[in-house]
Amino acid sequence: DVVNQLSDPQQWATAESYLGYLDGKVPFTVNAGNHDMMDYGHDSVPYRDDGAPFNQFIRSFANYHVDGQYAPGDFQNTYQLLSAGGDDLVVLNLVFGAPDSVLQWAGTVADEYRDRKVLLLTHDYLSQYNSLRGSNAHHDLYLPTSYNSSWNNGIDIWNKLVRMHPNIEFT
């Protein structure tokens, strides 16, 4: 999470200040967590994905760069191409509980760049029990599906995306 409370402008300003040290100096990506897209104080189940504050935050960086995005103007689901240590990479950045349509898009990105290693960044993929979130539902609290039934847990992301694309080497 970038912030703890979606509707607190001071938290966004603090994050902008500190990440601003990177802007224009090194490439970086920011992954949207549940607190960056849901207003726990005002929403109720099923929670909606409010990407506006996160997108405004990302737009504050003059040199933030993506090579592709799921939806125009939305920085919650993006990818960046880079090369490091002799490897060509895709950094695939997916929102907390990415829904099926986003996972399908991510699969097309992995297929398009099948000659590159894919690093998948997402919030809440593994549990504290060293297992995919949702595989031990009786131990896992606050799963993405508990906020919105159309979102995916870690086990779903594994089954619908990661295991189907051998070039996704890191999550």
C-alpha cells in the first residue's frame, strides 16, 4: 500500500514527497494495494475500485513511464519493458485482486513478450503461511474476494495467469 487511508490527502502528499526522490533518477513502478483503491471508511461490500487518487498520485511524477496499460489513463495495471544483467524483462504490475479481465490482458502481455522474463507485481499474492492467498481460506483473512466477489485471490491468479505462462518467472 502507498497509503493507509485512500481519502487522506496528507498520506498521498507524504508518499509523493518520498517517491519524488526517485523521479527522473531511476526507473520505478508503484503497485496499487487495497488501501490505495478502497475507502474503508465510506465503502461497503462489495467494495468498488476507486483508482482516481492512485492515478492522480502517479501523474504527479514527471518521469513515470509505462510501456502499456490495461486501460488508458489508468496506472493500476501496467507493464514496463527493461533490460538488466543481460536479461530482457517485462515488469507486469497488477492491482490488488485483479479481476478476470485484467488477468486476461496480463496473459496477452506475457504472450506478446514470450521471449522476455516476466516479473509479476501484485498486492496480496502470498499469505503469511507461505501459500497462495485463498488456498487456506480458513486461515486467510481479508481475501480480495471478501471485498468484492469479482476480484481474484492469489490462488486464482496462479491458476488463471501464472501457471499458464512459463515466462512469468517471478511474482
